[in-house]
Amino acid sequence: MYFPDLELLRYDEGPFRAENWSAPLLAVGWLEHPNAFPTGAIDDAVISKLKALVEQARGRMDSFLGMMDCTFCRAANLPGPGPIWSQENVFIPGTNAVYVAPGGIIHYIEQHSYCPPSEFLQAVLQCPNLATRMYRDAIRTANHGIKPPS
């Protein structure tokens, strides 16, 4: 499923649909061949933090429709990683927005040099662990003080 970075996420008809939030629910890292994407180097601290957040998202209620193979690897006849946890989504609170990235974002960064938007990378560094009250408070703050749909 492809969405341009920072576009409203209109993937799910349930509580995670962008129109059900008070703040913009913005897509980051929803890549698919043949759509182009920005590339560049990312600080190791951001990658480590993002990996931890994606791992914390596994098995949570923030999952969408299922796993997918990397279409960029397939198009280049590379072996690819197999299913890249695209069903696991991480919700990152930002300033007056919430970013949603699929778990496959790690593969895109490490194997295809994808460089997400700088505001997303900043939000990742500031994001508390997902199982904490601090995280729930940060999501609520990003959602203009309103409890997000669940």
C-alpha cells in the first residue's frame, strides 16, 4: 500500500482512519514500487529508537491488514526479507500531528536508503516507549488534547 509521506492516512475504516482524529494522522514510510522516495543517511540513534518502537508495536491493536513482501526487492530480483511486518504500525506523536509508519520502514531505511521526513525523525527521538503512560499522554497531546479513537 502506497501513501506519499505526510499525506493523511486513509487506509483503515476504523478508529485509525485520519478523519476520526482531531490532529492529522500522517503517513510515513508507506512505500511501494515503482513510486520514488527520498534517500539519504539517518543517524544511528534514530534507527535504533525506531527499531525499538516498531518492536514494541508488534502484537498491539495498531495492526492493519497483513504482511507484504518488499516490492522494491522483488522488482530488482533481490531475495528480499520475506514479509516485512507491514501489518505492525507504529504511531509516533508529533507537534499537532500523529505519524503512522509500517513496521517495514526499518527495511526500507536499511536496505533501500529511504530517508523519512525530518519532522518524523525528530518525533521518533522524542517518542516515549509505547507501553508507558508518557506515550499515551504524548499521543493525546498530539491529538489536540483529545483521547484518540481506540
